[in-house]
Amino acid sequence: MASQQNCRRPRTKSGREGYLYVAVLFTSLMVAVIVAGSLAVSTSRMRQSNDRADRILAIQLAESELHLQATRMQASTDWRTSLANNQFSAWRELLGGSVRHCFVDGDHSLDDDNFDGVTLTVHSRVNQAEAALSVDLVNAQEPLSWLSYCITAKEDLQINDSGNVASELPVQVGDDCTSNSTCILVAPKLEYLDQLSVVVRGDVGSSSIEAPPSDIIKLYSDIGTEIDINSILETNGDHIIENVVISSTHNPYALNLNSEAVYVIDGKNQDVIIRNCRIEGTLVFTDYKTLTVTDSVVWNSLKGDRPTLLANDDIAFGSMTTKLSESTQNTNFNPSHTPSRGGLSNATRLDVYPTTIRGIVYSEKDIYINPMVGDERLAFFGSLYASNVYVTGRLNVLDEPSLSLNPPLGFRNPAKMKFVERSIRRVAAP
């Protein structure tokens, strides 16, 4: 027994140390795996966090670019020629990222009409993140400064032969305001540049006349309906518009109507007379020999906030009478297709209408205001614009508020654009 017990080999420490080593190694591997996993998760989370931050920054960058481009559009119309329609600009660096933009006009041409609305799209990048925003913009319909004046003479205003002019709004003259006799101008303010020999009842100051932002005659010719000069009755060499009603619902000279009541007449170097008629709309005259408005007219622009008469040469008003009489002209000027302003139509020929011209009268050359029959005072409601204005009679020009509240095409500031309400939207990055 004793010998057998002596034969047992005692358990050594080295075995226990081996197990301990394996256990420690296994634990270390587990810790390493856990740490590596934690680092991977942390890196992934950090990457996701960075990506999310980049996406937010990309959106913010797109918003900044959207407003930068909108501000640029407010300054001038140069942006219409900077890019082709639906063409993106080159990338440029901005606030730690890069941006580009494009404009889209519904008619596929950016520079054919300065008053067209557009869609602006901006595209931004921050590292790997992208964002794109679009917004619709339309003309802000800010009136040109002309509409703050009843009379604008780009060059001279002459009031002769004891003439008298009363204006409800200020008058602006690009150069001289002169007279050959004792003549009076009554206005809140006269703005002129050089000589003054008219008696002014009101304030005076210097002028700075805004140039036309577009070819107004062409603008309205493009949207108008043509009336052939040869369809207008000719008497002794004069083509005479007389004893007719012209409107968006009636064209006595052709079958074609214009929903905006804009009618264009190429005068073909002929003499044209407008008298004893009622017009509810805009007449555009080009390339005529003379254009005279005489006797009596009742002439309103459509809705009161449009041009009345546009011409690329001189316009003369003279020998006008105060009333348009249906019985005298044997014409019903209040037919069912065009009821009179604010009234009801009828089939009689007994009505009498006061001579009225309401809207904008615009000439690329000169306007002549000659005396009315009986030295009555001719009244315009709206605005006169010409290179020179010559007055030898008595003239009243009264404010037509609707012109400033809803300025007509061509008489708005083309550079002033505004966001269409609720039109900003995220779009797919192109």
C-alpha cells in the first residue's frame, strides 16, 4: 500500500497554469471581438451620423442657392440669357459644398419674353450627399414708375396758345417744359431737366425717366389680332373707324376675335381717323401716315387696366366733341354683344355718352392735344406717354388706380420676380 501510494505522481502547477492561459486567451479573444464589434458599430454610426449631417447640409446649401439665384433675378433680366432653357450651370463651390442651377420656361425659350414665369431648380452636393429643390417664379407685377405719373414726355412738354393742363398725378419731362404764352400746368409735382417757362401750380424737381424695358409695340402686336387696313371704310383717302363697337366679343372688320381685345392695324402708310365710335380694348397702330382721333369716342381699355392706344408714330387728338350721340350717328353703341361700362345693353338708339378715354395712350413719337370744339376740356383717365407732348387746348389727365394695382403687360418691371406660394419642393437630384 505504501509503495503504491509512493508511485502516484503528484499534480503539478503547470497543468493548472495551462488551463488558466487558455481561459485568459479565450477571454482576451472575446474582449477583442467585443471591442472590434463596438468599434465597427461606432464607426458605422459615425458614418451614418456624418452622412445624415451631409444630407442636412446639402439641403441647407440648396436652400441658400435658391435664394441667392432669386435675389439675382430681382436685379436684372440677364439670367434669361446666361443659360439655355433647361440647361444646368457649371458647378461652383459654396459654403463647403458645390451647387449648380437651371431655369425652365414653359415655352422652351428663356429670352423670348421677359415677363414669362419660370421654374428654378438648384442642385447641391456635400461630400457624397446630394439635394435638389425647385420653385416656380412669376413676374411680381410691380408697376413701372411711369404709372406714378399722368404725363411722361421723354423729351419736351410744350403747352402753347394759352393752353392749360391739369394732372392728378405728377408730370415728368425728360428735358424742357416750355410755352409760347402764359400757360398753366397744375400738378402735384413737375419733374423736368432743363428749361421751364410754364407757370406751375405745384412742386418742381429734377427728372430721371425710366427707359422702356421692352418693345411695347411688338409685345402687343405679338398677342393681338390683325385688322386689315383695307377692311376699314375709306373716304377721300382716309380710312375711318366710325359708327362701330370694337371689343373682345365683337370685331366689325373681321371674323377673328381677340379675348384680350387687342387688335393690330398696319396702316400701310395710309391716313387713319378714329371718330364717333365705342371701343372696349386696345388698338395698336403701326406704319401709318397720320393717325387722328376726332369728334367723339367712348374708349375704355379692357377692365380699365390695359393700354388704350399704342402707336409707333404720332397721335393727334383734335376737334373733339363732348358727347357721343346714338341718334346723331344712327348707331346703337350699347349692343347685346358689348354692354356699356357698368350698364345693361339695349336695342334703342337714344342714348348719349360723354366722350371718355380711359387707359394708357402710348406713342413712340409725339402726342398732339389740340382744342376741343367749344374750347371744352379733354379728359383722359390714365397715363400719356410719348417722346414729346404738345398741348394747345385744355387738358385734364386723371388717375386710373387700377393701372398701378394691376399693371398691364409691358408696363411692369420685368426684373421683379416672386415665388409662387407653396411651390418650393424637393425633387430628385438630376
